[in-house]
Amino acid sequence: MQRDQSKTPLYTQLKQFKNQKPLSFHVPGHKNGRIFAPNACQDFQEILPLDLTELSGLDDLHAPNGVIQSAEELASAFFRVDYTHFLIGGSTAGNLAMILSVCSSGDKVIVQRNSHKSIFNALELSGALPVFVAPEFDREARRLTAPNTATVQTALDNHPDAKALVLTYPDYFGKTFPLHEMISRAHARQIPVLIDEAHGVHFSLHKDLPASAVALGADAVVQSAHKMAPAMTMGAYLHVQSAHLSNAAIQYYLQMIQSSSPSYPVMASLDLARFFLADLTNDDWDDIHTSCYHVKQLLAESSHWEVASGDDPLKLILQAKRGLTGYQIAQLFEQFDIYPELATHKQVLFIHGLAPFTDYERLNNAINYINAELKNTASHDIMEKDEIDNLMTERVTELAIDYAAMKQRSTQTVPLSQASGCIAAEPITPYPPGIPFILKGTRITHGHIHVLYQLLQQGVHLQPQTIDKGISVFH
């Protein structure tokens, strides 16, 4: 259905309401910005009058029939899906809702092992029995990527009663894989495919970008609008387009998971992000693509790393050369208040925005400084062996104990050095990117412990932060 993508119904209604200078005898307590901490008033004064509640004419996220419904319908028309739901709890809320809507306690779900932690939280909440498909290891990039089609097929063959296939597309670095083929194989067994496409909201923009999971036929797709489009943090979309799923069930879980007092500024930013994406022209994209090329060329002015792009040209990746870690390089950029998205032991990820970059002088100064700082860096091995590759040698695996059994077991904390052979009672997750290294319910190995010590030595932020003092395991 064609709709006028130049409209922003929710934002427009909020703006009109603000311009009426209404008197507030309702929540929130800042009273349209009149009451606020004096030292922060100037910073917040423009947004607070838009921070409203479910007043007459402003609709209700959990039962929309007005401007929120119109805004969601405009989004569904732009993304070419049956339904689009606004998420004010990030992709996490969408991942929880779509998984809870398809499975119950004891149901099998085939899931990519290197998924975001919210996927595993959803599985635990549902009581499902996850069947993990292991990712491949990219030896050139030195990181885990996605499962191959053969691994997914093996899981489908061995578990034809699975209630869903859950995959992440693209990965954090913009790498894609043959998703359409995997979707076709799952659909041949009437198994719905749920996609965490947190980093792909912009894939519908241009032929130079990978195809979106929406276009490839996935049944439900979650997109973090705030990651790659100009939306406020925690703003995301959940798209539904399938007879294999119940949209009513997804709506039910969304109203259960998301706040009953949703943020109107976040919702309005989703309305505006859709407008922004729809308004981009081919000429705009050409300018963005050219800017990505120039930033990549500038970043390449160093002998201490190589620059690569993923399948998504907006993702620019520095591959640290021998003797350096990505963490060291990222920290040097931060001395110039230049903050990359993510660092790993061998890589740094820069994300280019959906507009041409302008501050080349500042970036160039930082690179020149870093080159000088690293000129006499001694070469030494830093996690040069691919220990992570050896941790997922089995292609299809399951938990050592299921979620129901975990609830019946007591836990204890043991030193990390003594945890080998124990079953983890909590996930261990480097953040970002938020992909659990050890899952709750999996058996800890010597390999896990060795890599964890390496990560701790390199200063990687881990959740929980107390891992160096001990790890919680089941009796």
C-alpha cells in the first residue's frame, strides 16, 4: 500500500501539542520542562515539552488507533512488511517478544550460537530448549562470523520439530551470509525464521547495500533504528510478515515487556528516522558512499593497521598488525575524543553515518599522532593464536542442562582457575558487542578459561565485572 512518506504524524502531533503551551496537571513530573534540575535546564529544555504521556490525541503505543498507528503504518509501507511495531526498549524488546511468541517451555529453537545476549535471555524466559548452530571462523579477519548453510541444514534435519530458526544478520561488522537459502530451507519445513538485524535498518536504501532480511523473506525482523539511522537510543522496529507467526501474540508480549509509560521522544524519533530514510535520494547515497571511500583512504594512512570494509560500506574496520591490539589503537584515538564503536583483540570498528563526513582535519591529526606514537612499538605476540576458533568445533550443540533444571539447582562461586568442568550459572559476556562468550548452562572448558584470562589481561569489559574474583557455577 502506497503512503505519503513525507508525513510524520506522531512528531507533528507532539509539535502541535507543544506549541499550544498546555498546562500540565498530569505526569511526567517535569511538567513540560517547567520543573527540572537548574544546572541541566538548558540542555533539556527543547526535548522536555515533547516528553508527554497518553493524552487526548497522542494515542497509546500498546493499543494504537491514532497518530502512533499512522506512524507505524508509514513504517510498514516503507519497509514493505505487513506490520511494523515501534520499540522503545531497543532491539532487546523485539528479540524477547518475537521468540516468546513462537515457543513455550520445552520447545526446541534452532539459534545461532554467537547471537546477542537478549536472544538467550528470551530463550531462558520461554523455557525453550535451544539447539545451537556454530558460526564459522574467518581466519583472515580473525573472528567468528555466521553458521554456514550445511550446519543449519544439519540442525533442521536433526530437529524437524523446532519451533523457529533464529539468526543474526548482518554481524556487528556488517558481514552477511546466504540468508535467503537458509530461510528457504526452514520454510520448506514450515519453520519460521526470526532475524536480529540490529545493524541493518538502512539495508532497504540502495542496491549498493546488502539485501535486508525483510526482502529475503524472514518472518520477523528486528532492527535497531538507533544504531544506523538517526533515531534516539532505545528506538527500534520489529517487522512482521508471515503466516507462520501470530502478530497478535507478538503484540501481547510487547505490551508485557515494554514500559506502560513509553517515551514519546523515542517514538517520535522512530517516526522521523523512517521519514529520513524515505527522503534519502540516490544522489544523497552517492555522496555518503563517496564519503565512506574518503574516510577509508584517510584511515589507511598508517603502517600499523590495514583497513577493510564489510559487506556494508558504512562499516570501516581497522585490522591491527602484529604486536598491537585493537584496544590499544582505540585508546589512542580516544585521546583525540574520537570514539570508535568497538574494539577487539585485533580490530577496531568505525561506523560511518548516513551523511557525508566533514571533520577530516581532526581525524588526520589523530592518525598522524598515533603513527608517531606507535613508530617504535616493539613487536610481540598478543593472542596471535586462534584460541577462539577451537572453542566451537562442534557444529550443532545443546546446553549441558536445560533451563528448567537450572531453576532447581543451587549455585556457588569458584575461582576462575578452578572452573573447568563446571556448568556456568551465569553468562560471561564481552560488552560490546554483547555476545556471550560462555552461556548459562554450558560446561566450562580449559579453553574458555585461557581466553578469559587473555581478555582480562587486555582490559576487555566483561559482564559481570567480578569475573576475575570468581565465576558462578551450578552445584
